[in-house]
Amino acid sequence: MQDLEPAAFQFVVNKPYLPPVEEYMRYLREIWDRSHITNGGPLVKGLELRLQEFHGVSYPIRCVSNGTLGLQLIFKAMGIKGDVVTTPFTYIATSSSARWDGLRLKFADIESSSLTIDPEAVEASIDSRTEAILATHVYGNACDVEAIERIAARHSIPVIYDAAHAFGVNYKGRSLLEWGDASMVSTHATKVFHTVEGGFVLARDPKVDERIEWMRRFGHNGPNAFHGVGINAKMSELHAAMGVCMFEHINELISTRREIWSVYAACLANSDLPLNRLEWRVGTEPNWAYFPILFGSEEVLVACVQYLTERGVNARRYFYPSLDQLSFLAGSTFDCPIASSVAERVLCLPLSAGMAISDAELVWRYVEHFFKELHS
């Protein structure tokens, strides 16, 4: 069987979008003229308001230097000190941020269709030491927020969402960030919307929001007084400038991502390959950030990754491994067989705003050709 030629350039899972440099330079000149480069400058404040307006949320948004610190601020501001029930199928920062703050993890398994945390597994994991639920909107797919909210209410514990992937995602006509007691969104360079490094948080309780505000500024209460112990989690004006630039292009970027995602979805639907994809929870309006596919076995996935890599296609095992397999996280001993199985078999195909439809079609031809060679 004749092999396909390697791609003319490398496809990566998430190539960061960079706006025209002239746009960014315009804001840099403003920063230089003001000599105000951090500590709550006008670009950060303006970005926070714009993010709140874009998402249509009623709670203030606080920009931070990265999403991991954002989660840690939430834990501290809410006074979480004991056990948290969380998902093992997420990026490691979800769990490591909690462990860094001294919290104990109890892993609950995921749903096989949505790949988000299973509410039944959550409830089964809750005991007298549980102080919060920490769930992830995986790939921007909404958790079963209604069920989780009911469980949290029954046990009088808060819900914190790692919404790292959920920029611009709506659920049943409202922002996904409206659900839960607090949420963190990442604005890392690989995300749909980015500030190079960064993130933002929001909290339902005004007292928690107030604590987040001063905790991210070393605990300052004015120039010469302090509320309490804080850290440096501020976003700089340089990073905020990138976010302001991104807003000029975000609708087009999401639209392009949707086109690429739809090409992959159509190719998969029209093929007989032994692959599956996640199911969007009914009511989710996604941002089309990722296109994960599920293989029948880890062995076939590993072989496919090698085949694609040799041809310039950098697909990613995202997320791998299942976090309950990492001993240093010292999680509970609850079995999470679905998460473990999915983590071994899931692969994200390249998807970025810089791709063309023909690029996605080429990537899919490589996948098809791999299976033809596998069975030849």
C-alpha cells in the first residue's frame, strides 16, 4: 500500500493564535506612555469588565496570572481545608492546585459519554470530611450541573468548577460560569481565548469575591495596610493587552474552530473506523476547543500516535494518565475504571484557528490510512 507523504508543515493540537503585531504594539505604546505595567492597571480592569460583559455573568470577574493560582485563591478564599471530591480525568493542575493548598483528594469516576464527573460517583464519595466538590467541564463540555448542585445542597458543601476549557461556553442559554459557587477559566496561550499566561475567576458569594480580590494582591488593603495573608496572583498590563487584542478576533476564531471540528465530526460519522467521540451534554453550546477521539485499545492508540508523528501530525494524549493513578497526589482508593479506560484510549486531534478545512481533511486521511495499514 502506498504511503501518504508527510505534511508540508507540522500540525499541532493547539497552535496559539497571535493577532497582528501592529494591534498589540498599539497597546504596548499606551503602556509605555503610562509607565503602569502591573498592579491593577487600566487594561486589566477593562479586560475584566469586557470578560464579564462577554459572558453575561452577574458576578465580578478577577483576572489572575494563571489558572492554577486562580484555583488556589478560590480554595483559600472559601476556607476549604479538608477533603474535596474531584475527577481524575482532567489536567493535573486541577488536582495539584488542591494538593498544593493541603487539601485531600477523593476521586470520583466519570460518565462514559460526556467524560465529565459522574454525579452518582460524587455522592458516593461524600462523607463527613468532605468540604467541597471540584469538577471540571472537560473539553468545555458542561458537567451535569443540575445534579451536582442538588447533591451539594443536600450535603451543604460548595461546588467549585475548573472551567479552564469553558471560555464562552453556554449551557441552556446562559453562561456555564453562572453555575456553581466559583469557577476558574484559563487564558493560557493554548486556549481559545488567551492572554499568553493567565486566567480569571469569579465567585457567587460577594464575601468570597472580596477575599479573592485582596488575596491576589499580597493581602493589601490600600498602600500601607493589609487584610491578611495573600499572594501575588496579579495579571500584568502586558498580558491583559493580549486579551484585549484577542477580543477583536474571538468570534471569528470560534467560528473557524467550529468549521474544523465539524469537518472531523463529518469524517468520523461517514467512516467505519473503530473510533468514538464524546457526546455534548444536551444544552451545551461549546467553544469547539478540542476534538478528542476514543480508540478501542491503548495499543492501537500508541501505534497511531507514532504513525501521525512521523508524518508531521502532533496529536496529544489529553488527558493521560488518569490522575488517580499518580501516587504523589495521594488520592482515595476508590476505583475509577471509566476514567482509567478513557485516559488510556483518548487522543486529541490538531484543532486551531490557523487550520484550513483542507488541513483537517488531510489529518483525517492520515488517520484513515493508519487503519488501512493496520489491517492490511
